[in-house]
Amino acid sequence: MRKKDREVKDPLALMAIMAACDRMVLAFNGDPAPYLLPVNPGVERVGDRFFLYFHGAVEGRKYRYLADGVPVSFEMDTDHDLFADPNRGYCTMYYESVIGQGLVYELTAAEDKDRALQLIVDHYHLDDGFSYSRAAIPRTRVFKIEVTAITGKVKRKKN
């Protein structure tokens, strides 16, 4: 990273950034070009390891490229705030972001899918006890990304 003062390494800070994000973009090998897929994430930290979860319908183009153990890249960003100084002709964007890589695995056991789907729901319904309909489990494909590399970056307003 060129600007080391913006790098985020602390696992708690990385987790906080990911928890604030409302979408994640995945990138993986596609044909004829890299395939990008925006998804709603679920995020979990176990020790210093991160796991990301996403779901989709039973069918779709993405499944041509997703298979157990396939490497993916991901990006998440939040807290965007444009700053412009017309007198100086200067503008910049404040933000928080993470990028990384991992290996994707499909969850097929109903109890694993249920847990992952609840993590995704919890990402958006914090502390309100929302419970999704378990009838969705058979008609939903659910995936887990075992994060192998992650880095965070933050650009904040200077006080």
C-alpha cells in the first residue's frame, strides 16, 4: 500500500469496517472477462480469521464460475463523503474499505445454510431479533468464503 498511514491491520478495525458495509463485490475468473458479482454479505470473525457469506437463487450465470475451492477477490466499502474545495480546484473522497482474497465453498447442509443465512440477516437487522423464514433454505444457494488475505484502508477527514 502506497500510503501506509491509511492502512488498517487491526482485526477489530477490519471487522468494524466490514460490519458497516451493506454490500460486497466479488470478482472471479469468468469468460470472456473477469466476472463481478455484487452480493449482500454476512461477516464472521473467528480468532484472527475472517469468513464471509453470501447467497443466491438456485440458478444463475455465476454458477458457471463458482465451484468449491475457487479463488475469489472481494471488495467492500463504506462511509463515503465527498469533499470539494472550489477555491483550490481540489476534491477528494473520504471512505473506509477492505479488499482481499479467499476460497469459496458452497454450504449444502441445511443447518450450515441456516446459520449462514442468519449471519447475513443479522448483518442488516442488528439487535432487532429478526428471523427469516426457514422455507427459503431449500430454494437458496449459500456460500462461504474463507478469507486468505485482507487489507483495509481508511481516508478520514483531518480535524
